Amino acid sequence: MKEIKEKALKWCKSPFDKKTQNDVKALFNYPNELENAFYKNLEFGTGGMRGIMGVGTNRINKYTLGKATQGLSLYLKNKFPKNKIKVVIAYDCRHNNELYSTIVSNILLANGIEVYLFSSLRTTPELSFSVRFLKANCGIVLTASHNPPEYNGFKVYWKDGGQIVPPYDEELMEKINSINYNEILFKGKNDQLNIIDKEIDNAFIDTSIRLAVQDDHKSKNIKIVFTSLHGTSIMSIPQVLKKAGHKLVTIIDEQSKPDGSFPTVKSPNPEEPDALELAINRAKKENADIVIGTDPDSDRIGIAVKNKKEKFIILNGNQTMLIMAHFILSKRVEKGLLNSKDYIASTIVSSPVMKKVAKNFGIECLTTLTGFKWISKEIEVRKSQNFIFGGEESLGYLIGDEIRDKDAVTSALLICEIAAILKTKDRTLYDFMIECYKLYTPYKERLISYKIEGLSGENKIKKMMQSFRNHPPDKINKQSIISIYDYLNSTNTHIESKKVNKINLPKSDVIIYTLNDNSKIAIRPSGTEPKIKFYFSVNNKRFKNNCWQSTEKELDKRIDSIISDLNL
């Protein structure tokens, strides 16, 4: 605690402004809050630098953003010494983001960097697109994605439009950590500030439509209910749907105004069933076909569709990913476009069914670490191949390689296009999902997570990971563990033979158990929140009684038993 107090005392004098100094002094009356605000520095995780807004080194504020931006400025000047450096900045609906975007812009400008700043809030996929469209060196988006209202964040994109990955993120953090707060150049000149909007918007919308429309069908006779959950997708999705010909779109007005407080939902995360409640209730009244809802920066999309009993069912990320992948690849076969250079991608915690999809079409399925930045990295590395589609269980999907981060805007149009085509054949997305599972065998996945905050929470999560890593259970749900993948140690250990193979992926704090009934359990700390996450995947060789509902119940019972055995 002494070290933390010494760290905090430095914030009680110059170069920190008087308000910051007073706010830090007030924290000395609340030791736990002081500890949480100063026990570490914010670092880049799976989704950039993210934290609670407030004073302290472990918080998002003028100075932590300033230090990150100053470090980024010097890093860019070192990487591109002979170039005129261009950086694009976007921000979402989070509190303080207009202020933060001005602070970040001014620091870049003070360092002689040309800035392209969106005139108002824009989606993360549009920022990713704009970096390549403007041939910029770098992009920044101020967002905390799906985190609660008190959070904000700083995501950095490289010149390829993807989030930074090693070695760039490690080099950048080293540069940021070398900066003293009194070295931040806060006052920039506006002679290199460019405000951008409609030109980029139109190019992005046209690109989304071209990527999503896989069939030249004319029928758009589906009723769509859309909610932006108070986020940025209101700037893009209605426009994309309208321009693509979808006119039967109902927007949830109560959630259409961008608002960082997210007043109508417990969480602005479409992974949470409650987030789509308003939209589903409206869809029931209007007899709609599909519900779509996005997170604040519009890189994740939640989808609800009708089942056989006309009840709305929220698809999980693996189910949506399966539907999209199979549909896109089927269309490529129809058009005679599929070839051996094509590949799809997913992540180590997502459903194994994606490998079966790829095998069915005779192409590769690349598996990366968690976080879409790893898929984006592979797109850039594998320029001799054709990236067709990528997805991850956390509701993120990408079609083609022109945008380099998960994209809820293009995904929204794609899923509506699929639903419209199916409706002309008296089929639904739910029917299509069942058809896919009949082809690939049935799978069911589930995610549970535990939020444990602060320094004590971080230590508890570390101990939990050590326990699962060093003391795995003998059996889970009466099934033996046949292999343990430890991505921190880069090892895949086969239990019976004791053979150890090397994992050729960057190190990451993830453990995966595979059981002898092909169940999979993945465990990892969140890279964006103080959480530990458990991912479960189970499957059968065939449908029970030739019925998806019976099969799903059986698979859910297996997941329940696994969770019970792990005492979660």
C-alpha cells in the first residue's frame, strides 16, 4: 500500500491540474478505491486499453489517454521517419468522448501528425475501413465496446486497418511507459486537423452492401426490428438496410438516441439476453421475422429469430457464425468461385463446428487466439490466400478483407439477406440452423463468467488459473480429460501417452481441456474486464429422435453437469 500511496501522491501536484489533484486527495479517504485506481497501469488487452473512467494510473482519464497518445505519436514518428504521418480518430457514445477525442487530436497535432477526425460518433468497423481508405498510418477509436457505462477505452489500429498485435503492441507499450506525464504535449495546432464524415460514410456503406449481398434476389419481404442499444450503429445500420432495399424496418426509438448511460438496459452487451428484451417484445407485436441489436461501438451483433413455435430465440455467437459461414460458402460454390486458396477463420474458444464447415467445402479453417485482432493479423499475413469469412463466439463476424475488425454493420445486412432469401422458400433462419447441425452434427455452446474486481480480484483470478493449470480434475462429468492445451506455456499435453506437443501461437493465458466424449472446456481471464470466463462446447454424433429440441436439451444437460462438476 505504501507504493500505491507514493504513486498517488505524485498526482497531487504539477503537472496534474487542480481538479485532478483534489480528486486524488479525496481518494485517500477511501483506501480500497485508491488501491484500485493506482495499483497498476492500464495495458493493452484483447481489445486495446480499457478501464473505468476516473483519476489514477489504472483509470481512463486525460493523463492516461495523454500518455498513451504521446507514446503513440513518438512511436509512429520512429516507425515512419520519412513519411507524413496520418491518423484517423473515431469515437462512440461513451461519456466524455467528445472531450477525449479533442485531447487525443490535440496531442497528435502537437507532435506534427496529420489528424482525420470524424465529425461525430462513428462505428468501430467504419474506423477500421477508413484507415485503409485514407491510406493512414494508424487509427484510434475511443470506446469500451460492450463494457458497463463507467468504462471507456483507447483502441489502436495499424495501417492495415487491424488492431495492433505483437510486436507493435509490445513496442508501443514500452514507448508509452517511458513517457513522463510532464512530457505530454497537450496543446496542438489545428492546421493539420481534417474533419471527415459523408465521403467516408458513403464509401463504407457501399462496401458493406457489396460484401453482404451474396445473391441478386429482389425479394426483401422480411420484417426487421433493430435496436442500437443507445450506441453508434444508428449511424450506419438503418442506412445500409434501406439502401440495400429493406424497407420493413422498425427502429426501437427508446434506444435509438446515443447515450453513454445506456438507460434502458442493465448492460449494452447483446450477449446478455436482457439487452434485446425491448426489441423482442416489439417484434412479437409486429409479427416481425428477425431482431438485431448491436453493442455501443457496433462490432458485436445479437440476433433473435422465431423457432417452430413462433417464439423468439436468441442465437448464440457460434450458431450465427455457423449460419453465415455455411451460407457464404454455399453461394461461392453456386457461383463457381470457391477455390483452394479460400479460407475461413475462428478462435480457440469458439465452436469446433467451424472446422467441419471448412472441411465440407474443401478449404482451410484457421484457428487463432481470442480477439479479432488475431484474425486481422492473419488476413494481412496471408495475402496470397482469400479470406472469405471469420467469426468468434462473442458475436463478432467479418465478411471479406476490406474491413479488418469484426463488423456488426455488414453482418446485420448479411443476416437479413439470408433471412429474406429463406423466406421466399418458406424457411427461416432457425430452420437453416437446424439443417446445418444435421449436416455437421449437433453442437451446443455456453459461456459463463465471474466478475472479480480490484487487486484482490486480479490475484484471485490468477490463483484460479494456476489451480486449473497445475491441478486439473481427474474426470469431468464422468469423462476423462484426454488433452490439455496450455497457451501460456505453449503446450498440448496428451494425458494418456504423456506426449507434449508445441502450440504454434503467441502465448496467452488460456487453458483448454478436451474430454473423451469430445466436450471442450476453455478457461481464460477476460482481456477487457475484471472477469474469468469459462467456455463450454458439447456435441452429439446425431440428433436425438431426429429432433433439434430434444437434442438441445440433452446437450444443455451435459453442460449443466460439467459446470456442476467444476463447482462453478
